[in-house]
Amino acid sequence: GLSATLAALVGAGCPVVMEYGMPSADFELEGTVVEAGTTTGIEGIEVDFDGFTTTTGADGSWSLSAQTAYDCGDSCTLVARDVDGEDHGAFEETTVTFAATQTGDGDGEWYEGTWEATVDVEMEPAAAE
């Protein structure tokens, strides 16, 4: 049925196009991306939450706002990707699971409210090719 199809689409991590009558929530996310085992921020890393992306600044910090149908609560996922080649070092793609905290109420119907999280990511240097 339709709900199984939607579950399959959302479960696959594909961006879901917002449609009338679909649950949605606002996410306010921030954090830093650092080299594993250090406090050294990595610039130029793409941070992807449900198809919404941003890029880390010079100190590795990032922030992202998204309105999405991705209802993940305490089991949200984001992916950090090294998209600038060797410019700031080469790092392995990293997927992180995190819990978001509800900070604003929904409407009791389709809107699930506002969720926030601080997500810090440690990336391993890529193996030399």
C-alpha cells in the first residue's frame, strides 16, 4: 500500500518531496566536523541531512535548517562527505546517527513541530590510493 511505499522511500534515505497532507517537521541542526582523534576542524566538508546540504566553514563548523517529512526523532542520520578533493586533506565519508530534541510543538495533525540537535562528526583520513 501507500504507507509501505512511503516507508520504503523514507527508509532509503531519499529526499522526499513535500506534498499536501504529509507529516513534516522543522529541524535546526549544527555542529562541527573534525579530524578523528583531534579537535582540528575540517573545512569544505558537505553535511547532508535528508538531502538538505551545507558546507563546513574554516573551523569545521556548520549549521543547517530543514523542513522535511523525515520523522526520525532519536534515530536521525546525517552524512559528512569530503567533496573538495585534497584541498583540506582527504577524508572517508562518515554517517552519524543522532537524537534530535523536540523544542517546539506540532499542531496535533500533520506538523510535527521543531527539532534541534548539535551533531559533531569525526572523520577518518582517507587511505592513500
